[in-house]
Amino acid sequence: MKRIAILMFQVHNNLGGILPSTINLCAGLEEAGYEPRVFHAEWREHITGMEGRIERTNGAGYGLRHWISGDRAHLVGDSKHAHPYKGKKAANELKERLSEYDGVILATSIPSYVAKGMKGNKDWKTVLKHGKPMIGIVRDCHWLRLSPHILPMRHRFLALAGVHPAAYYSLKNFPGRIACQVNPFDISKADEDYEKDWEKVCVTSWFKKWKRMDDGIRAAPFMKPIHLYIAGGGLELSYMLAEKTEEEYTGRNWEGYHRKVMNYRWKPEDSSYRRNHGWKNKSIFRVAEQEGNFHYVGFKLGRSIEKLQESSGGLVDFSYHYKWGEHFNRVLIEAMLVKSIPFARPYGISDNEAGHGKIFDNTNVVLIPEDSSPKRTGEIIRDAMQDHTLRSGIVKNNLRKLEIFDRETVAKNYVRLLEGRQDIGLFGVTEGRADRKVISMMERFDAIRRFPRLKE
């Protein structure tokens, strides 16, 4: 197996980690002696309107680019790598191109079941009939919600691979072979020296509810003398900054909008509320700014984000999920690469309140319990950043931990999975078992009739 095709179906939402992960996978394959090629499949009749509004990334050599518009980054492919597949002829042409390779890795699994603009798309099925060994990468914990239409095509996949334990465990009811293989990174960055400001921590994330960005902003006043820098954008930020009155609001549901805005205002019943500071009904964002040690630097991408992470002594991931557990946002690995101290939640790096995960524990990160008050959260960050012995121990442990994220190692594991090997990833290759919900989806997508033993 020498030539590997990376098939990426059209991405409609923000990129998240898909772009850097795919770039590093391609680089890792090259370093391991393989020949990767990205095929960016778009469900349209022609690929037009790209030139003049595309900004290249360091992955341009693999046919990957991103178009920056406001606070969103949309993935597109250049003319050599972008392939329309709408209609029988176009889908068959892409299928034939893929059949020229030794193996196919789906970087984004299959087109999302709920993605806008994909209603009526069945041409992807033709594309996947290329006849070559194929695996799919699963990047979240919602395969049954986003990709149940994969069920009739499951026999064409050697395996599906979750990029962290949370994604892997969500595949337990997928009736096929499953594995857990972490995202690839360029760990050579850890060989460089970085000038650190140990009174500076940063958060680089989207303002989404489950990311819990508000927890960090509420805690900022209690971190002094540590300064908190935040880079990001999103809907929750707009609620934190909202100033409109009911008379000024032009939307349809003032009550719902106002309720969301008030979620990000200080109220007397809030833990760590300070009446004598005049916080009552003030935006947590504005209060943090007034305290003097909180800095919002706007939405950043690429090198701007890297510079912020490299100069910060600590990187914080406030996200967690009690159901999914061990998702360990890629920010933690980015912190390890630049020798910063990662801060995380127990239910972000594990599936238990002690924070003992399959990969990370309290020897790799400083844990912030999910129920910590803003004051306690701020104190945990402040005390850790001022503890030289703790910092040195974590950095040393993390430099060893980085080996499993090495992009060449990860790339080789994906090839081994394509070759049908069983001993790859964190848990080896196992078999998922369909539960009641999956059986229902199989009946809906006519997978039972074709594979009746799945119902046993």
C-alpha cells in the first residue's frame, strides 16, 4: 500500500480541527513514505467562484485552503483537488479517480445527515463504490444523529475510527469494526524554546454553550495577578456583549433573547457575586474588563493563535460533557506542544469526576472541577501558575505523552487499519453492536433487508 487518497466531503460548518488534522495526516503519511492526495468532494455540478477569495494555509500543498469571512473559516479545495460529484457522471468520475489509489481515508466520515444543502444527496453512495480498502474518521460523539445513513454502506468500511475515547465510545452501537486513533500533530514544535509569560493564561475557543467560556470570564477577577486572554467568536459572545433594550430589539422573541442575555449577567444569587463591586446585572464580560486583568483579543486564526499560545504560560479548556466525557479538546495538545500548562475539566479529559482518563490525568493537566465557583476556579489557575515545581513536572510529563500524537505514528496506524490490522490505536479494533436505536435506523435506511443478521 503506497498511494493513499484522503476523501473529504463538503464541510458546511466551521472547520474546528478538521483542517489542521487533515494537513498533519497528509504530512505524517509523507514522512512515513506514503503518497497522500486530498480529494475534496463537493455536491455541485461545477466548482466555481473560488479564485480571489481564498487564503492559502500551510496545507496548500495538499490541496487544502480556507476562506476567512468574518469569524468563520470555510474549507474549499483548489481546482486540482476539488471534485464535483453531483449527478451520475460526476460521481462515477470521482469514484474512478479514487479506485486508482491503494486505500481511501474519509477525513469527515460521510456527508452529514442534517447538513444544509445535502437533502436529496445520494451521489456520495456512488463515490464510495470505488472498491478500495476504506476507513472513516469520526470526530464527534453524534454519529447516530449525523450519519445514520452510513448503515447500508457499512460493509464498504474496514472500520470507523474515533479521534478520542468519547467519539470511540459513541460508536459502540455501530454494527461494524471500530477503533480509537487520536488526531495527528507536528510534535517537532515541542523541540523549540518559547519565551513564556507565567502571569498570562489564554483560552482559544468558540463561544459555544458547552465550551463554558463564561466560566473563565466569571473567574477572571479572582485570578489576579494572572491575566486571562481570550481569542474566539460565536453566538454566546454576542449575548455577553448585548446592550439592546426591548424597544431597540427588532427580533421576533424578546423574552427568549433577554433570558439568554441575562444568563451572562451577574446576579446576587450567583456564586462569588460581589455586591460592593457594583456587579449587579452587569455583563460578566464587562465586569471582567473593568477588573483590569481580562483581555479579549478578538477572533484569531493561524499564526495569530499560535503566537498567543506560545507566549502564554497556561492554556485553559473549560469545556466538559457529563455524558461524553473524554473528548480532550485539541487545545490541550497545543498547550503541550508549546510547553504551556494545560488546564481542563475532569469530564473533559475523562469519564469520571477524578479526572483519570485513558490518556490524560492530573499529572498532565491542572484540573478545575466542574462545580468550582468562579472564585475557586480563579484561585486554582492563579496558584498553579505560581507553583514552579508543579509547572516543571507537568511540562516534563507532557513531553513524553506527545509521542502518541506524533503525526507519522498516527499516519502509520491509519494505514495499518486500512490493511486490516487489529492492534492499532488505544484499544485495538473491536466490534460495535447495534442497539434498539440503531436497529430502528437500519430499518429506516433499509439496512436490515440487506443484512438481516445485524438484527440478531
